[in-house]
Amino acid sequence: RRVTEEIAADPATDESTTHDAASASASTDLARAVAEIHVGNSQREILRALLDTSSRYATRVALFVVKGSHATGWQARGFANCDAVKDFALDENAPAVARAIGRPVGDRVLASVPVADLDPRFLQEVGTPASGEGRILPLILKDKVAALVYADSGTGAAGLLDAGSLELLVLSTSAWLEVNSLRKQTHKEPSAAQSDSHNVDSGVPAAETLSHQAPAFNDPFASHAPAFASGHAMAAAASAG
């Protein structure tokens, strides 16, 4: 009884139990965040969910659509003026931006980005993070960087930036976008085959039939930024937000 009482009164034991409970709660919250991303059926829904869930792990987060070497702002969370991010063209020559876009697909090591390597115009527009650093995470689809997720702890002293959780959310989003696109593509193939069969019977040339088939990927940025409409299909899918 005496040993039991000593263990119960031991602060170290209480701290360990509290830490384990907090860790379990954090893991559960992260799993729920991934599940929210996987609820999305369209590219817009999926990328909006990525931004919404990422905002729980970083004070400020923004998504930039990549086309070629250009990265243009789409939506943001947590900024004093989120509209300032929309359509903002990042300087492709800024070291952090150039590295993120040109990074080999196999090189996905998450590293701190000092403000000196970021686009100074962007920081002037939205404010420099108080921590002096940020994160740029490439969202990769079909072996190409389709979007960049920027995150930092904000301009205040008590900001939030959980880099590991952000990386998991971005990787989960990338995987779900590809799975979702392939699933939709698979659903279209039977109807396309039936259409081909019907047109062959009716004497319509096969080439003409293909020209009227819908593309495998819809470009959700067509109305937002027409310049993206002719981009790489998967880049458009990623930019889809």
C-alpha cells in the first residue's frame, strides 16, 4: 500500500501520464485532419480541406499554383489580409522558391527556410514571420511539383508551426488527389467505350469521337486564372483548389 501511494504521489508519473494522453490526443486530431482531406471528391474540395486543416498546425498558410517555373497564389488562411495572397506571383528567383519548384521528386526533406531566402516582396506584402523562418512544401503530382504550400508561425511572438504535421497533410493530399483522379478516370472509361461502340455502329469516325470526349482532368482554375487552363493536366489538378 505504501509503494502504491508513493507511485500515485510521484510527479514524474503524473507528467508521464499527461504526456502520453496529450500525444494520443494529438495523433487523433492529425488522423481526423487527414480524414477531412479524404472526404473531398473534387480537387477544389481537397485543396480547401488541406488549407483548412493546415491552419491548425501553422498560424499562416497559403497555397500557390505552379505552372512551369511560376508560382501564383490561390488561397490562404491566417493572414491579416488573405486576399493579398490571391494571384500573388512569387519571385521564381528567390532561393527558397527556386529550390522548392526545382527540387528532385525524391528529395522531400523538410527544412527550415530563412526569411532571407524567401520572396522579399511577398514578405513586405504580408509581414515577416517573427520567428525569422517559414516552410515551403511542394505538393507533387505525377512526379511534378503542382503546387507549393507556404507556412509560418505568423508575425506575433506566440505563433504556431508544426512542420511534421504539415508535411504529413501535404503528402496525404498529394496521394488522395492522385487516387481521386484515377478513380474518376476509371469511371469514365466504360462510358467512353460504349460511346465508341455506338459511334462505330453509326459510322462516326473514331478520331471525331475522341475529339468530343471530356478530358480526364478538369481545370478548376480555368475561371480563376485562364493562363493555367492549358497547363499540364496534373499541375492543373494540383492547382485545383
